[in-house]
Amino acid sequence: MSSKLSTFICQNCGTETSQYFGKCLNCNSWNSIVEEIKSKRSKNKDTKNNKKSIPFKEISSKKISRFTSGFREFDRVLGGGIVPGSVVLLGGEPGIGKSTIILQSAGKISLNEKVLYITAEESLEQVKIRWERLNQNSIDLKIFAETNLSLIIEEIKSVNPSFAIIDSIQAIHNHEMESSPGSVSQVRACSSELQNLAKDNNIALLIIGHVTKDGALAGPKTLEHLVDTVINFEGDNLSSHRLLRSIKNRFGSTFEIGIFEMLEEGLREIKNPSSIFTNKENIAGVTTTITNEGTRPLAVDIQALVNKTFYSNPRRTTTGININRLHQILAVIEKHVGIKLSEFDCYIATGGGFEINDPSSDLGVAISILSSLKNIPPLASTSFIGELGLSGQVRKSNNLRTKIEEAVRLGIKNIVVPKLEEEINNNFQNLIHIKEISNIKEAVDYSLSK
Ligand SMILES: Nc1ncnc2c1ncn2[C@@H]1O[C@H](COP(=O)(O)OP(=O)(O)O)[C@@H](O)[C@H]1O
Ligand SMILES: [Mg+2]
Ligand SMILES: [Zn+2]
């Protein structure tokens, strides 16, 4: 039994309403609401129950054995490899390289596991042309070009792979629904059917979704709470560097990153990532900080440009740092270093535009700003670590020990850090000079006095 039901769904955030609005009541975006017609199937159909609750002590605790994606950097982002039966969403801008990395990975995985690659956007021939450029080997890799969800499900059932890939979720559709492929309700409905199939058959499923920064292709965004792991593939078209970043992971830590380079023959892992986000030049307006992304310490340059403003409101822009964070740092400098910044424009950019989420980059941002303002290079070969509190104090940083170790590995000579426990300091004697500070004023006096 089926009846037609019309709902209005915001294509930006996925909120459903029974009525049309020009502006979404949830996310406030304009003209994002689209009418979608669902065929409502009687709900009881799929609820035949053959599962029972079982005594907790009877559950075997045998360790789930992950399998490798074929890339160490990819495995790291997944939390140590692919978990059987898990569902991973791989999102990123069109053209960033999602199909490329996954095809390379599919080849490598197929040397040990059964792999099924479903291409819904490209023909078999197109995939084959890419495959030849990537120069991969495969053993148990099958490929299926289809957009119809029920045919895809049949094929997955009949092949029964360990690892299945949907490329991409926006290109497939469920014929029982009248909304168009890529719409929020199609993306959600297709994903949840595929997810159930994966869980029931212990198939690891990787769903590719195109996601744009401005939210123009937001369908996959609405899946984030459904899947086990969400990985973003980032980078800009100007540089060849690409970053995998886990933004949700039921099986590992989040914000873990993997770094690659896009070459003609596909993606190659970068073994020493700190080297690509730093320049090691000692010039006014540039400092180096060491951030923690997931479990990995990473050196990143912070560049500041501070100029007298020509506007009534000074301009503040950032690349790689949250703009609100910059406003806060500027306020702390005004109040606790006593320098008036309201007459100055301030631009901040991280090395390679790398997006820093670690608040301990504050100190590096502040010193870069003051270094540019005064036109004095900061103390040579120095890294800055510390979160700035609103009262000007430099607060503790997470994983400080691994950050200092990374600085040592990179041959950095000085490191400015929040007050340490005695024991950490002892470990680094003769390896690096550690300057402990408790507030912003001390950091400025230490690193910017000529
Ligand atoms: N012949 C080629 N040589 C080098 N790089 C290529 C070649 N063809 C495609 N690429 C790279 O691959 C990218 C497309 O990657 P793709 O995996 O199709 O992206 P997505 O699946 O995320 O849309 C292009 O933007 C380009 O950088
Ligand atoms: Mg693609
Ligand atoms: Zn909305």
C-alpha cells in the first residue's frame, strides 16, 4: 500500500516542514526549501523480527580485525584501518580527488579482500582510463556501473564483498521516490538502505559524497549523524597537496589527518608533513606553531600582515584560523600588551592554508601580529605554543610533550610554551631550549625585543 506525501525539505540542513517557507526556520538560509514527494510505504513491512536480546556475558569479545586501506595515511585517519561492517562517508569538493584515492585504495584492498566498486557517475570505460593512469594492481576487484538503488543492492548481495564503494551517493536514486537524485530525501533514503545492508552482511561500506564549502551540495552533510565515520578530503586547486581529515569517528580519534600529494599517477602519501606547512624563514610577521591534529603533531607557519587601515572599520581576514579566534586575540593584545589595534587592518594566513583547530596556536598568531606591526622578525628558529586566556595568561596545551618532540625532530632551537611540569623539561635538556612563560607580555618581551 502506498500513498503520496508531500513535504518541504531544506537542501541546506535537511529540516522538514509541511509547508513552504522562503527562509529555513532552522538554518536561516534563503530559497533552500524544496518540495519533495515521498511515497509512503506501510511502515510494518520491514519489521519482521528475527533478532533477540542476548545475555551480555555471552557476547564474544573477539577483537574486530580491521583491514588496511592500502595507504598508511588513510588507515591513520580511519583509526587504524577499515572496520568490517562500518559505514564511512568520504566528502569533498567535486574534482578534489575522491574517486582517484578510492580507486587506488580499492586496488590495494582487493589484493587481500573482495571489493566491489559501484560507479554511478562515470562509465566503466571512464573508470578504466583512470585505472590505467593510476597504474594499480588488483585481484578480487569488481566494478558495477549503475544508478538504480535496487539494482545496486541486488548486486552487493550477490557479490557479497568485504568492502563496497558507492561513487557517489548523489548520483544514485531510489525509484520508489519521486524526488530527484542528489536531493536530501534521496540521499538519506538511499544511504539508510545501503547502511542496513552493510550492517546486516558485515560489509564495510564507503559512501562518496560531493560537499561544497558554501553548502551548495549539502545532501551528504545531513548523513553525518547516521554513519560511523566522516572523512573530508580537502585541498585547493592551486596546490597539489590533499588532506584527509576525520571529523567524526566511532572507531578512532577525530581530527586525525592524512596528507597526500596529487600527481599524474594518482595520490602519493607525504611522509614528513611538517615540512610542507613551514618555510623556516626568519622574517617579520611569521612564526611557527606546532598543532595537534588528532594524535599527530604538525608544524605550521602563521603569517600576519598588519597595516594602517584606510577604512572606518579595520579589515580582519583569516585563512586557516577561525575569524572569531582572531578577534579574541586582538582584544587580548589591546588589553594586556597595551597596543591599540583599531587603526590597523590585520590579515592572517596559515602555511598552505592549513586549517588549524588547536587553540594552542593563539600564541603564534599573537606574536606574528606584533612582529608584523613592529616590523621585527621574531626570535630565530623558535616555535610558539599556548592558548591565550582572556586575562592574558598563557594556558596549558594538550599533548605538549609530543609537540616538543616534533620541534626537536625538525631541528627547531627554541620553543616558547606554557609553564611545564618539571619532568617534561628534564627530558629535553640539550635537545632544545624551552622558554616557559605565563602570560602574553612575557612572550612578547622574550621573542620580539631586538
Ligand atoms: N591526466 C591527469 N593527470 C593528472 N591529474 C589528473 C589527470 N586527470 C585528472 N587528474 C586530477 O584528478 C582530479 C579529479 O579527481 P577525481 O578523483 O575525479 O575527483 P572527485 O571524484 O573528487 O570529483 C582532477 O582535478 C585532477 O587534479
Ligand atoms: Mg568522482
Ligand atoms: Zn535549513
